[in-house]
Amino acid sequence: MSMMFDEAAAASGAVRAQLNYDAAAIAAIGAEVRRLAPRAVVTCARGSSDHAATYAKYLIETRTRVLTASAAPSISSVYGVTQDLRGCLFIAISQSGRSPDLLAAVAAAKVSGATILALCNSPGAPLIAAADLVIELRAGSETSIAATKSFLATLAALAGLVAAWSRDAALSAALQMLPALMDSSWALDWSGALPVLGPAANLYVIGRGLGLGAAQEIALKCKETCGLHAEAFSSAELRHGPYTLLGQAFPALMLAQPDASQAGVQALAAELAQRGVPVLLAGARAAGATVLPTVDTIPELAPILLVQSAYRMIDALAARRGLDPDHPPHLRKITETV
């Protein structure tokens, strides 16, 4: 077994630790954000953390109706521009909390009047010292280059924040069940995807809404650990050009959660399968598609379970393709960009 396998399997433990140790702190932060009533939310992150920010956008906008946008760190770190962020909540997400461009963006946002909320997995990191509000991810050390348990802990922390902020009792109750559901999702068998993805040179990972960040994360892991060129798309964006590339040698991995986006993803899966595209479908059923099993939960938490099941499959896919998922070529654990 790889370190990636072990760490992804341990993600439920990180979420349990959050629920056990940080529930009161997250509730207090949610109450403070509600008091602040931000006019907008700005997220700032790179890599897997930015995929968590995509999830945050859909979760915040659907549950609190507050406009949420992604910051470009280079605006501050390269171009030296300070934006007007008065009355905004600036959410910085980082596993290490040390990247210079992220820290520059946080410093500029603070000067411009934003309230800084940091989600970080490294106690004592500069990001934590720079923030007004902090949620510790509780994922512990992560040795594999591929971030897994820290990513899933980030999604859980964001769900907890939004549940507290919006006073959503149903989401709060579902979060209490999340670690057990994660254990169940880890045990699911997605090996039906391996014969399709083992020989593949290209892949689209397709989701929509709350599931788009999950699609982005799965595509990245396919690239970095399996040497598989994978790109993530919203099912709504697929028809704007990318659709034409799909075919018998170009599969699609499609993700659905049980909300208003599910029917559209399901219909697209059936259409692609009819065209002869190898379709792997999780969270719905469609004629001609290979259905990957899922665990039932509310739509807001479904992406967490989908990603964890995918991590186990991706670890097996890397081995099938003769690669070490823990040590992708040319990459290192902490990436520091300016």
C-alpha cells in the first residue's frame, strides 16, 4: 500500500478530530461571520486548496446567498495592486500556510479592510499568524506528495463553517454522520473504472455545482499520480468546444450529487454513452454507462464522499500504470510560488 492510500484512508479520522475539538470554535467563527455580514467573500488558494475554494463558492452562495469569487494572488504578489476589500471576508486556504504569493495576497487584503479567515493544516504557519480567524484542519502530517486527507478535511471544515454561519441545522446534523459515511465511501469498489482508465491517454472529469470542485480535484490527482492527462469541466461548459474531443479512446468520469444538477449530468452521461464514449458515472445511473457505487448523503456533503472513493481508485490506477503515487516526477510536497 502507498502512503497516499494510508493517508486518504485516514481522512475520516481528521474529520472526527475537527468535530471533537473544533466544533465550538467553528460555531463561534460562523457567528462572527454572520455578525460581520460580509458584502462578498473572496477565496485565495492554489492547487488542491483552490479546488476546495470552488466547493466553498457553491456552498456559500447556495446556503448564504453571498457573492463569492476567487482571488488571483498575482494581483498582489506580482502586480503590486491593492484592491478595495472593505466589508469582505477573505478566506485563505493552504495546507502549509507558507507560499509567498498567498501571504502577499493576505497582507494586501488585510490592509484593504478585509477580515481574514485562514484554513490551514500547519500550526505555527505564517498564514495563521496573519489571520483574524483560524480553522485548523486537524489532518496531521501528510507525507505523500498528493494531498488527500488534508483536502477532505478542508471540505469538511468549510461545510462546518457554512452550517454555523447559516444556522443550517440539517447540514450540522449531517456533518455529525460524515466520518462514518467517509469510512463507508472508502470501502466502495470503483475498480470497474480501471479497465477504462488504465490504457487511457486523456480523460474529462465532469461535475456541476457543488461537485465541480470534486471534479477538479480528481482530475489533478489523475495527472500528478497516474500520468493521465485529465481536465475538469462543468457539464454545462462541456458543449462549448471540449465535447468534440470525446470518443471511444477518450473517456469521461462523471460525478453527480442529489440536487437540481443531477438530472442534467445523468442526461449528458446517457448521451455520451450513446455516442460510444466510455462513461464512468458516480451518483446517478444512465444507459450504457459504467456505474460507480456511492453512499447516500445530502448534496452538500456528497462531493466529499465522491472524492474519497476516487482517491482509492486513483491509487490503484497509479499502480496499474506502473507509477508511484507518493513520488510523482518533478514535484515536491510544498510548492512556494511568488
